[in-house]
Amino acid sequence: MSINKNQRNSVSRLLKYSNKLIKKYKNKNNLAVVFDIDDTLIENMRIGNGEIITIPIQGMLDVYEKFAGQDNISIFLVTARPETYRGETLNMLEEVGITDFVHLYHRPLIYLKKRKLDPRECVCFYKETARMKIENDFNKTIILNVGDQLTDHQGGYFIEGWKMPARYTHDCMHTNPVEYPGIVR
């Protein structure tokens, strides 16, 4: 399955924008780029026999590799997939060539069990907390946060964000882009 025109334009613009960011921060250290996984880096597709296959989104592997190839930038992945899928997720990432990252954050099940929140609100809180940990535990400044849902960007802890066009919308809470300074579209 190929990506649609909006996705293709966004990926193309992001690839060009990544060159500007790399140049802008070339003399800085302790930098990070955060990627969501599903419908940002990869797409899961069901084929005729019901089997699910994983393919990288066209052009996004180039964006990922561009940042991963920089000595001063570390890659972190933050997914809403539950922690119980860690092994499956790591295998899937390796199959598509996404292996050069510092840490993979999965959503702990505790967020759904103890917080009694709407699952989408839970994702917002979890992803914000993951970015805060990257900043505090790894002493990194997140120069770019890339994801397809508003939940990928809520709560801050990044300088700039790139909102990919969403194939499936699970955005929660606020939907006014004006309320998300720093998000580049």
C-alpha cells in the first residue's frame, strides 16, 4: 500500500526540514529526536490470507536514518503499544531496519489499570512522561518529536514537533492546533 498524497507531501517536507535541523544543531550535543512507531514510521497491513505484515512508511526510513546517522543526535521511540508487546515490537523494528535507537518506551499497563482515565488521555500522559524521562534520565534535549496523533505531541518536552497526517484519528482533548506551539505541519 502506498501512502496518500498528504502523507507523501508531509514526509517530503519533513525530509527537507530534517536537513535544516541537522544544520541548525550541528554544534550542539545531547540532542534527541523522538518518533512514534505506528502510522509514523511503519504501517501494519492485513493481506489477503489475514496475515499482518509490517512495512516502513515510504520516505520515513530515510528521515529516521538521516537523524540516526548524526553523532550528536540520539533516537528514541515512544509507542502507545502496551509493554506486553515489547518482544514483538523489537522484532518488527529489526525486520524493517529500525535498530539504531537508544530506548524504546512502551505504555505500561498501569496507566489503564490505576488511573481510570479514558485510554486516549492515558496515552497523552504516558507520552509526555516518556519525553520528560528522556530529558531528565538521559540528559537530552528533544529537538524534534514526530507522530501522527495529537496525543503524540501533547504535554511538551520538545522544541519542535512534526504532526504527520493521521490515517486513523484517535486524537483526544484539545484539537485546536493553535494550542500546540512548536508543531510544524
